[in-house]
Amino acid sequence: MQLAVVRMAVAVSVLVSLVLATVAAVTMSTAGEGEAGAPIVASEPAESPVAEDDPEACEPAPLEQRAGQVLVVGLPGVTVSSDPIADEVLDVGVGGVLVTEPNVESSPQVAQLASDLRARAGRPLVVATGEESGRVSTFRELLGPSPSARAFAATRSPAEVRAVAELLGSDLAALGIDVDLAPVVDLDAGPANGVIGDRSFSADPDTAAAYGLAWAEGLTASGVRPTAKHFPGHGRVTEDSHLELVTVDVSVEELSATDLRPFAALIDAGVPLVMLEHVAYTAFDPALPASLAPGAYQLLRDMGFEGVAITDSVGMGAVNLHWSFPEATVMAVAAGADAVLTTDGTQARAMRDALVDAVRSGRLDEERLDEAAGRMVALAEGDTEALVCRAVTIPGMSVAAG
């Protein structure tokens, strides 16, 4: 009797085990189906993406190197790359050099200077100049005189002006120039010899936009990057910002209806650089030139500009009579400048060191400096990830064959 009971208990135990196993299998099968009964295949665990900005994933270049990149400086009296001033600015690590009339002796000499500076820098280096048409010309002695912007607009079509600019750009490229601080798209109908005067294509926004765009397209077609200047528009001013700080009482609404329209046209077309001027506007800050005013840079970005915002030379009286080179440099970058321009490269080290000190003291946000440095390296077609640990691009104009 006892043996029969034991056998029965074992049989029940086996039966229960079989039932439980069947229930478990059904449960697992159901858990692996979606609402439509299709099996759900588990994927391999995805690797955690590494953010480009992750400081543990990338070590940016030294702070001094990033600070130097935002400077574009002239080389007073330099005609060969072995000059001590050239040694100094290359040691500072500037992002660009500005070729002006004192640097020019002959076409082969300028081309050699540009080539040697790039070779000695050992990294991408912007070589810029300020070659307009008419009275503002770095290479008049080499390329010959040319009509003013106003004369071009009065006598030639935009297509013809584009062709002229393309020829000019080809000449500049042959000299080793890759950035031209032109065209002027300020509005001005005043005396030809005024501060802007005949450097302006027209006082009419649409005309200035059409000819400024043609000039920029011509330079671009030749491989030289153009610069729209002087943002947000110098045409309302008769005083010379080389000598003093002038304040203009005008609203953003008024500027938008007039002075800003040529800039908007070039920004929409992809112009890679915009130069900010040293005129103060009550719309931003009556005590600061636009080049140092955060509101001016914010307006520029609000208009869709994603390229390099460069100051006019901070050695001009409107700035330098109020702020030192180092102080103006920090103020400009903090306000939103990506490049600070000066014709005096002997100031480069002090300007760079001021930026470094400002970051270390907390006065200048390091992220703002990296944004500026990244855009400048992108302009020079360098490795932005090696410098600031992120890929940076700037706009470029797309032009059809002329």
C-alpha cells in the first residue's frame, strides 16, 4: 500500500513538472511576439555614441593656439618672410596675415612672401588683402588703376562687373591671396571722396545689392573668398571712424529697410565673411562701435549668417583712442567676432595673451573662443576637429560660370 502511494506521488510530481514547463514555454513565446504575433528579434546592444564635444574623447589644442587663430594681422614694412615681425606673428600662431601696400614690391615678391609665410607657419594660414576698386587698392602699382565702384555701377552691367571681379580675383590668387576684404556694400550717394563715397556702388539698396553680389561672385569664381563690408552700413556717416567714434541714432527697423538689404542679399548667397565697422548705433549700444557691440553680432546671426565675422582694424581711432589693442580684442571676441583685424602685427602677442588671460579668469567664455577659432580654421581649410574637437563649416558662394 505504501509503495503504491509513493508511486502515485512520483507520477503526480512528474505531471506537475511537465505542466509547469509547458506553461513557461508558452509564456516565453508570447512575450517574444508583437501585437500582430510576429516574433520580436532582439538586437545587439548599441554602443554608446561618443559625443564630439565630450572632453574625455578629444583634447583640444592648447589655449594659446586657439587664441592665436582668431587674429588677422598686418606685417608693417615686411617684404620677406625672414623679417623679425614675420617671425613674431608666426610664433604667436595667428590665423591670418593682411597684405598691405608696404608689403608690395613686385608680383613675384608678393607671391613668394605669401608662399613662404604659409610654409613657415606649417599649418593652413589665411592670406588676406583689402583690394577694392578705385581709390582703395593694395596692388594698384602691380595691377593698374581701376574705376570706382560707383563708376562701375553707372557704366556697366552687373554681369560685366562680375567679369571684372573674376579677372581681379585671378590676379589676387596668383599673388597668393585667398581672402579679399571686399566688396563694399554700404549705401552712399555723398561726395565721391567721402569716407565711403565712391567706394559704394549706390545709395539704392537694390542696386548696391546687385553689384555687390556680382563682385562677390566674380571673386569666388576665381577662388578668392569675398567679404561684405561694413556691417551694418557705413553710408549714414560722414565722419571718419579712422579718427573718431561716431554714433548714429537709427532703429533696426530703419536699417532693415535700407542699409541691411545688400548684406541680406550676400548672406543669402553664402558670402563667407562679413566685416563689422567701428561706428556706434543707438540700436545696439551708443557707447560701443558695432565691432564691439554684442547686439550687432546678434543681428548679423539673426539674419542667417554662419560665416566668419571679422572686425575692421582695431588700430583705427574709433577703437584705439578708447580701448587698447588687447582690451579691444577681448571685447570683440566676447561680443561675437570670429576674427580681430589689425594692420599692426607687433600687437599680436599682447592681443593673444589677453584672450588667454580672459578665458582663464572667466571673463571670456572658452566656448565662445572655440567657436571663433573653429570658424577661422574652417576658413583656412584646416582641421577644426584637431583644434576645437568638433567639425566646423562655413558658407561658401556657389556661382555658375560667367
